[in-house]
Amino acid sequence: MHAAVTGATGLLGKNLLRALDAPIALCRDPARAAASLPGTRLRKWDPLAGADTAGALDGADVVYHLAGEPVADTRWSDAQKARIRDSRVLGTRALVTAMEGAAQRPSVLVSASAVGFYGDRGDEVLDETSTGGSDFLASVCAAWEAEAMAAGRLGVRVVCVRMGIVLAREGGALAKMLPPFKLGAGGRLGNGRQWMPWVHLDDAVGLLLHAASTPSLRGPMDAVSPNPVTNADFTAALGHALHRPAVIPVPNFALRVAFGEMAAVLTASQRALPRAAVASGYAFRYPELAGALADLVGG
């Protein structure tokens, strides 16, 4: 299948491009993106800035929609929260509008979402049939998915991939954790009882490809390991993988001082399971945390 990818310059987008055959990357600034995406076909895509989207999807059988303002890179001011929401909700609406006007519509839309859809749910076991939460990120995810699912009325099969915490060598959450842990200053966040729905980068990419190539998949699909762990267990496993102690906790009040409202992302608990992916035949390369960390930081 010929694919178009939004959010192609991000961690997940770059790695997805490597797994695709001659993909098209839709970018706000193709000239700038060319430096980080050598050899990739680039097309202008900035609908929130009023850029012309005509022809952006020409030749694409499947669209991977990964674009969105980063959630955890800065404190949440009102303006930042608006950027987080608009980049997802309005950006996805513009993408579906472009599909409607395309000379030949894509057959599949694989649209990113997040396990933040579920909100903070404690020890409750969650899957794609569970209800959504009511906090800021949960409401963003619900609206984001609703815009993506609107492509269904055009005859497009839609899968909303609720991405967990992607573990990777070169970026994302793990890269931010490594410096203090390597110094022996790592530890649990808050009480450490919150569940972390993690996924290895290779499986995150694999699940996106699986969503596009599996006709039985429609609607939400959790992109998480089948074996979530608590934050306390995660920090212990990371310390073990690095041969460092992980016994210095970061209390809740310190997280709130440092990150404000965004601290809720770090302490929210989502015990999410990938039931739709497993039922449709996906086989995880890294189902267990120890194996994932051994691959990413071992040695």
C-alpha cells in the first residue's frame, strides 16, 4: 500500500517511515523536514495555518495520522492546552476534509490517539470497550477520535490507535528518564502505584502497520504491551537494567511544583491491555518489560 504520514518528523513518525515503501511525508515545512527525512517524498501540510491541502493525499492508499502538539514537553498554560487540543481535533478534521475532496480517497486511516483517553483509573483493567475519562487529556482524546471516525462516512476504514508510553533509545519518555537513573538518582513518581501502559518502539510501529493491514480492525486499538507494570516496578526494572539503584522517589508535591497541571500525566494510572490487537493476530516482539529494557539500555 502507498502511505502518507503526518507527524513524520517525530520519534514514532521517523521510525514508521523506515518500515514503509516510498511513503509520502506531509510536513508544515518540507524544506526544513528534508534534513531529518532524507530520501523521503515531502508534501506541504499545514491546514491550521490555512495552507492549501489540495492534492496532499494523491496516491495514498493508507494515511497514518500522527501529528499533534507534544503533551509533556512544557507546562500547560491555557494557550498550550489550546494548542494541544486544536492540533489534534482541528488538524484531524482538516485531514478528513482533504480525504473527502481527494480525487481518489484512501481506503484506511490509522489515526493516533492515546491511553490518556481512559483518564486516571487506578487498578481497573481497561481495554477498547472501556469508557473514557473526564480530565483534560481524556476529553482531547475523545474529541480527536470522533474527528477521525468521521472518515467512516466516506467509506474509509478507521483505526484509532491509543498509544501507550513508547520506550525508545533515541527519544521519548525513556530518554528523559535515563540521565538521573544512570547517576543512581532515579526512583518512583509519587506513590509508584500508578500503572504504566508501556510499549517498545518496535511494537508501536508494528501495531500501526498491523492496524493498516488488518481489515477486521476498526475503531479503537490499544497500542500497549500485554503486560503493564506499576511505576514502582518500572523504576526497579530500569535500575536493574542499568545496574544502578532506583530508590530516590519524587513526591507528588514536587511534581506539581515542577510541572503544574501537566504533572497529572505522570501520575495517572491506566492498566490498559491490547485486546483488539491480540485478538486480531498481532504477535508482540517485546511483551515483557525486562526484554524491552534489555534491548534498549542493556550493555
